[in-house]
Amino acid sequence: MNLPRDRERDLERLLDDDGGELGALYRRLPRAEPPRRLDRSVLGEAARAVQGRTPRRHHWVVGLGSAAGIVLAAGIAWNVGQNALLQPKGAYHTAPTVVPVEPITESSLRKRDHDNTSQSAAAAPAPASVPVSPAKPAVAHKTAPKPAAPPPPAAVAPEPPPAPAMVPAPLATPFPTEAENRAESAAPAQTGGALIPSDKAIESKQSSASDALDQAMTSHARSSAPPAPSGSVELRRDMQLSPDNWLAHIEQLLHQGRRQQATESLRLFRRAHPDLPVSSELRALEN
Amino acid sequence: MLAYAAGDLLAFEMLYRRHRGLLYRFLLRSLRHRADADELFQETWSRLIAARERYRPDAKFTTWLLQIAHNLVIDRFRRQRPQASAEETETVLRNLDAPESEQPERALSEFEQRRRLQLALEELPEEQRVAFLLRIEGGLGLEEIGEITGAGRETVKSRLRYALARIRTRFET
């Protein structure tokens, strides 16, 4: 190998990209490499340095994640709350008169009757407008001393439409006002006109006949087998008849072979009308 | 390096595999002792790892790596022995400036050429050797060598000229 003697030219060749002839010779020298133990040592140190940093980043990520979770949960809760507030609000718009608890006063009942009437006329959903109140059966019981008198169909409000049903449907029937209750007590024929006889005499005796019926039922229960429920209903119905019709009905029962029913009815008739005479056929039945 | 500074260990492994040989040969030929080269090799990477967050991409990674290694090499030189004197350098240059007719022309085998180059590198003064190695092993330019060694461009050129003259002398003897 003949190296050029010109030092400037030597330097220019050395500064070439390939380093000139000297560069080529240098690249042919044994290329020493670091031993493996140094590789392991350096890479291990680099890994430890990164791992030493990782926990700090990990804590930061955990903190950020926790904060994000809290914000998300709060957002969901707020959204659910908003929906819950908005939905009943719409329901109130459709039935704004729902007031579940309200003292039952005469004015409020009148107002409710008025509302029901107008809602029935407009075919609006009525059920929600009637509050739930356990007072209804008590009032009905108090104002309907005649047990056999069903409520007048005309007084029942139209069937409520199926729907939102925040309040049960059976409460659609409006409450009778106190004034109506008083009027009903004073003139019972107006409310139960179809079934209650207009005969004042018979009407006045009904209470005592009812007592007699109770006694007869009690004695019958003591003396014989318990009567069928239908028998007591028929006896109560017999009491509604006029004396002549009652006697005719007893004879009809006897002719139909229903001797037991005829005997019970005759016994009741005797208690209700002890002064009225009966036929020999029926007298024989008493024996 | 930025990726590693952000915690990407794989990025460091790629950098290491790319530069491990270059750094090791630079250290080995600068220090001429394997034990010293091993020690400073590990120390260089340790300092780089510790300073990973101070790395700025305006500097070439190779330059930054060799800068750290060079500082360690200079510290080691200062603890071991003094630099070659100016008189020694002038003697070498006088011999190199002799007429070409007085220089023996020999054709050497490739093996002999590599051996003589190794010997010439070992005999170079430290500053010249480092400058030569930064150029020939690290592929750095005059400005980069000056930046690493803290010398001016002309000083770097001078050191390279002296290194080349010494090497040529080795080949001609």
C-alpha cells in the first residue's frame, strides 16, 4: 500500500464519505464487539430506569381514571335524575288533577264530582283524577242501610280507559256527597226505586221482618242443617212482596215441591204479619 | 431517544444495538485496554440513561453518545499519563516531510497493513487518536469532532493531519 505523501490530499481523502484508502483499511480491522455481559448490564439498567418511572405514570393514570369514573357516574346519575323528573312531569301534564292525598270535604267532593262529569263528557282519562281512599266502602255502608239495594247503575262513572293506571280503576266511581247521603237516607226509594216497594206500611215493617228473618235463620241453623245461601236470599226477596203476593208465592213454592222453602217463608210471613189470616193449606204446613 | 425518555424501552434497545459496536471500538482503540474499554462502555451508557430526559433532538444521537464517551476517555487519559509533547510531534513531521525518493517503497500484505495500522493507532498521541477515531469510526465531520473535543475546526484539521502523518510513517518503516 502506497499512502500519498501530500498531507492535504491525505486529509481530503480521510474526510471523504468512505474515508479513502485509510478508511477502507480501517474497516478491515477486526471489529471488536462488547461482551454479552455488558449488553445485559446496560439493557438491565435501562429497563430499571424505565420501570422506576413507570409507577409514577401508573399512579397518574389511576388517578385520572378514578376521576373520570366519578365524573361519569355523576353524569349518569344526573341524567337519570333528569329523566325521572321529566317523565312524571309529562304524566302530570296528562292528568294534572292527581292529588293522592286530599281531605274529603264537601267542597272537594263536589269539585271532584264536577270534574268527573266533565271528564266523562270529554272522554278524558278519569281514573287518575280519583284519589285512592279507603273511606268509600264505609260511606257506602253507612248510607246504604238496605243491604239488598245495589248501587244505581246510572251513578257509576264510565269505565276508565286502560292506561297509565297510576291509580286503580275501581275508584272511578265518584263519591256520594254528604248531601246526597242525607237525601238518600230521607228518600231511599229514589236510589233503590227499582227494587224497593213503595208501600209505606211494608217499608215500615221491613226492619222488624229483617229481625225476624235473622231470628228464623238463627233458629233454623240451630234446629237443622244450615240453609243454602240461596234460600236466605229468596227469603229476603219474599219480604219485599206484598202480603197477598207473599202468600201466593208460598203456595207456589209448596206446589213446586219446595216444602222446606215454603215453610221457612211462611214462618217469616207469620212473624211479619201475625194478624193476617192464611189458608188452611198453609196452616197445615205450619203443623 | 425521545421515545425512550418517554418510557419506551424497545426504542432504547434499538439505539443500543445500532451503536454498541461503534462505541466499544472507539473506546477500545482510544484506551488500548479492554478492561478500560469495558468499564467506560458501561459508564457511557449509564450516563446516557441518567441524562435521557435532557436529550434534545437538535443533536445527533451518535454525536451525543461519543461526546459522553470522549469526556470519560479524556478523564482517564488525564489520570494515566501526560499528552505527547510538541517536540515529539515535530520530530514525526520532520521525518514525514523527507523527500519521496528517500522513503522506502514497499508493498505490504493485507495482514501486515492491518497490523501496522493497529500499531500506528496505538502510538498516536491521545488527541490525534481521538480525532482520528471520531472521524474514521464515528463518521463525524470536522465541526462535530470540534464540538465533542472542544477544539476549533482548524485544530481538528491539524490533529487529523498529524495523525495521518504518523500512520504513514508506520507504513514506511
